[in-house]
Amino acid sequence: MLHPLVSVGMPVRNGGVLLKAAINDVLAQSWPNLEIIISDNCSSDGTQALCEAFAREDSRIAYHRQSTTLTAYENFRFVLEQASGEFFMWAAHDDLRSADYIERLAEALVRIPCATVTFGDLANFSDFATARSAPIVPYDFENTGLGFQARLNKILCQGAGEIYGLVRRHALDDYSWPDLDFAPDGPVLAHLAAHGDFVHVAGPRFMQYVPAAIPTPRQRARSDSLRGLRPFRYVRLCWTTAGVATRAATRLGERHSRIGAFVRVYAHVRPRKAVATTAASLPDEVRLALRPAFRAVRSTWRLLTRAWQRERPGSPR
């Protein structure tokens, strides 16, 4: 069997003590044809010295240190743009995977030409001492056989763990990289889903680190996008995801309405909860002033959704 080059992109900022284990984990993969691209986003801890030492010892590692601070999203984009492999995988500085992870996922991409993403079994852990024995959690991300709208709905109602699967790199060549401060992996996955299937490969394990104290969306926006969380994040997320997916589908010869896709996907992720969460992210005085407007939005949205469903009774809900 041929072994296509797999590019592993590792964006990192202040990886700390976790980074060494993450790099060793990738180096220990059984797939023989790897390149590893590390982008150090102006770390102020020992990340630079550690990565330079690894790069001296292993020619598969290309280390880049950014001269100015990027957003997390820009750093993820950077490592992809440096990749030259047929297949690509993002690797966070605090996640682990079984030694056969890339091998089994790459074999599936070779075997299934209509697949754009392959992903293994998901296990979540908070303690590195027990990471390898963490139990597998149910995670239904496969979209084979689903239509365009059902694929969008499924992506935005899950945890996006498959973003750390193995990707057919050329499927991201025309991705537009929209500016989002909330769940930016959703549109990436929507774009990939428009290009092909997401396939589960049973056996290889992806062990995702989940901190004991999970950051709030506002905290994540400030650390990842270097700015505060803007209002109406669910509206922006659903509108951007619908736009990304419909543009990708159009380039592939399919025609879908962005407005229609937005209405249905937003209805699917429970607009009442979305509006309430958006309101809660605003300062108290602004939230009180806008309370009548939020009520009007809820009422109008209910009417629009009901009208749409009456007009298209077969559409996913």
C-alpha cells in the first residue's frame, strides 16, 4: 500500500507541560510518512525552547514562531497553509490519540474516495494520568446518506470533535475563513460536509482533554479571538455556516438557498435558547433596554418558522 504524506498542524500558545506529551504522541504514530508543523503563537513560557529541541532531533518537525500574536483561528489557518500532504490533521497541544490513529484514518481515506473526514472513537479526559484508559463516549457524527440540510443540522448540534480527525486537504483549498469569535470550527465542518462524507473508523482512539473548569463562551472569545464576544453569536454562527455550505455546494454543482438553509438550521438549534443566551452575554443595562426587542424577535421568529414549515412540510426541523 502507498503511504500518502500526512501533514499534522499543531497551533500552540503557551503549551506548558502538556505540549511535550502531545508532540511525542504525534511522533509515535505508526504511519510512516508524516510532516509536523508547529506554529508557536508568541508563547511566553518554555514552548519555544521545547519545540526547537524537538525540531533539531526529528527532521519531520517544522517549527515556526510568529512575530505578532495571531488569533487562535488564524493560527489554525497558518498550519494548514504550510501543509503539503495529501491528508491533514489538526493536533491541539493537550490532546492524545492511540498510536494507530493516523494509520487507520488514512487507510479509510484511501479506501473511501467520497470521504472528506475520517474520525475514530472519542474519549474525554481531565486527568492525564488516566487519559489512556478514559472510556469511549457516544458520538454520532457520521453523515453518509444524509442530505445537505441534515448535515448542517447535525454539525451545529454536536461538539465538533471530528475537527481533529483526518481531512482530505484539497477539500479546504477554497475555504473562505470567515471571521467568527464563537464556534469557528462549525463553518469549517460545514464546508467539508458539503464536499463529502464524514466516516467513523472504529478502534483508533482520540482522547480529548476537557478541563475541570470549562471556559465560558465569553472567556473563550477573549482568549481565542483577542476581543470580547459580540452579540447575537448564534445568529452569526448559523448565518455564516449556511453561507459557507451553500457556496461550497454551488461550486460542486448543487443549488441551495442560503436564507432557507439559515432558517432551518437556526430553528434546529433552538432559537429561544440562542436568543436568551445572546441576551445574557450583554451588560445588564443594555439587556434591560433591549428586553422588548428580544421578545419581539422571539415572537417574529416563531411566526416565520411556522410559516416556513407550513410551506415546506418535508424540511428537517
